[in-house]
Amino acid sequence: MLDSTQNLATSSQVRGHSGGNQDGKFSVGFRDGVVRTVVGLDRETQEEYTLVVEAIDNGPAGSRRTGTATVFVEVLDVNDNRPIFLQNNYETSILETVPRGTSILQV
Ligand SMILES: [Ca+2]
Ligand SMILES: [Ca+2]
């Protein structure tokens, strides 16, 4: 991350913003600027985050410049809460002469 005077950014942090990082689920590497998860995520609880990442340059104390960027994170769904049947197997029998559309079984 570079600012307009090309001073190398040496500090960064994630600030919460409208449902962002107030519970500390993300961090930003102090020097490399890599955004990482801190805890496991759960799409069924929250499926998207809007983070504001702030960089602070290495200018003289008292006149340091900051810049921000918005990072939008979408949590993709994994089938970890799949629907379940009450039984693993179902069995029934019907006459071969049943009319079309006859109910056979409810699963
Ligand atoms: Ca989940
Ligand atoms: Ca899921």
C-alpha cells in the first residue's frame, strides 16, 4: 500500500463498518496487508461482510497520512446443514391398476 507521496504504509488495521469487523472475525497483516480470517465463518449466521481497511504511512509523527479501502467479503455456502429424512429407507406396495397421480408415499 502506497500513499500519494509514496511513503510505504507500515501499519494497517480492519475497522468495522456497517456489519463489518466489530466482532473481530478478520485481521490485516501489519506489513503485508493480507486480510485473514481470525475465526471460523458460518454462512447460515452471516453471509457477507463489508470491511474498511485503513493504512497509515511512515511519514513524520504528527503528519502521517491514512487511506482506506472497502473490502466486500461474501461467504459461499457449503452443504453443512443439509436437509435430513426421518428414515434412511422407505418401502410401500401398490396395485398395478392404481390410477395415474395416486399418492404412494410421503417422505
Ligand atoms: Ca454453516
Ligand atoms: Ca451451509
